[in-house]
Amino acid sequence: MNRMDGKICVVTGSTQGLGAAIARQLAQAGAAGLVTLGRNETKGRAVAADISHATGVPVHYINADLGNVEDCRRVIAEAERVFGRIDVLVNAGARTDRGTILDTSPELFDALFAVNVRGPYFLMQEAIRHMIRNGIEGAICNIGSISQQAGQPFINVYCATKAALATLTRNTAFSVMKNRIRVNQLDIGWMASDHERELQASEKGDPDWEAKAVANLPFGRLIDPREAARAVNFLVSDDAGLMTGAVVDYDQTVLGAAPGPMAVPEKAMAL
């Protein structure tokens, strides 16, 4: 099930956390080759080498900034040069900078949309052009967030970028449906990634933050990047059949449902 035999896969944001877990999962599922990328070359090359050593799958690392359109185009061109084809694109790279409606600067707004929306847009554009030219019935999975439904005030712009990505996913899926190129999105909830643990530890200064956070969660834990990676594996595998244009919630909650009154802000915002 969910085999990736013979497929060449490009995974962004794959130097750590979910992106690295996805790259590893696709390699374990039999991918013929992987392209990983990120901005930390030392970490990126180490992760690529580890995946290749563990699975025997050739992994080509590219140092690239998703906020740079030319870097996005270069990634697809280099993947085609190295492996000759591209069957799968997973857009897992993103920025999660904090910012409310009151304190977000134009520079931060532009930076988040550049990485979280514009980057995936032009990666998809180049990958889809390649697939159409070569008659490849490929698959794309964008990594969204449950927060795109509304989200949290302290990540105001991040939530907006993921909502934009959801519309982009659906629109693109419809656009290339006749080419048999599938485009789906996995909206992930609170996940215990390396980055999230570092962020929470620095913000809260509490070594027990995770134990407290999961105390009342239905499954008693945060999402494991490895299980989310398996869901991505399904979405880009042939076992997903003709599934396309889907934006799938992957979280331990049901949006719109509550045991009592709906949530309200804890306090009024202040300038």
C-alpha cells in the first residue's frame, strides 16, 4: 500500500520536522529518487545523507529560499536535470512568524506570503509544466494548516497564507484535472515538530509545556510528524486513486463543534 516505486519526488522544507519526515517516508515507500531543499545547507545535506544511507534511495539536496521565485524555478529545473523527471511535489516549507492584526509590519506580511503562497505557486507552475510536457500523471500535496479556517490571533498573517494556499490548491486541481495531475492539501493541527518544540520552549520558558498542553487533548498527545508524513504518502500515491482538489483536516478536533458556547477571545486587544 502507498508505494512510490519508480517515482521522483521533490519535498520542500525538508531539512527538519515534517518536511524531513515526509522525505524519509517517501524514500521508505520506494521512491526512485528524492530532491530535498531548504536554507540550512549543513543540516540539509546531513538529513539527505542520512535518508539515503538508511534507505538506499538517491537524495539530491538543493540550497534554496522559497521566498525567491528564481530559486523555486531552479529547484524544478535541477530536479529534472538530476533525475530526468518529476512525479511528485510536496510543498512542506513555510514560515510561522508571529504577528497580530495590530503589530504585523508590511515587511513581515510580504515575507510570509512570499514563502507560504508565492513559493508553492511557482514551484507548482514549474512542476506542472514539466508534467504536461512529458505526459506525466503526477501528484502534488500542499501542506496547509487547520488554522486556515480562522486560526489564532497571534499568527494572523500565517493563517491568511494557509487560507490562500487552500484556494490555490482547489483552483489548480481543477485547472489540471484533464491532465490527470492531482493536487490535494493536508491541513495539519498542532504538531510536535522540532521547530514547534524549540518555539514553545523559547516563548514559554517552561520545560513541561508539552505535558500541560496535551493533558486535555482527546488522544493525549500532539500530532507526530511521522503519522502526518504517512497521510501525505497516501495522498501522493496511486492508492489515492483520482482524489484531487481535496483539503483534508488532520487534527484531533471537529471544526464547528463544541460541548458548550463557542470560543470567544480571552481579552480585548490593546494598542
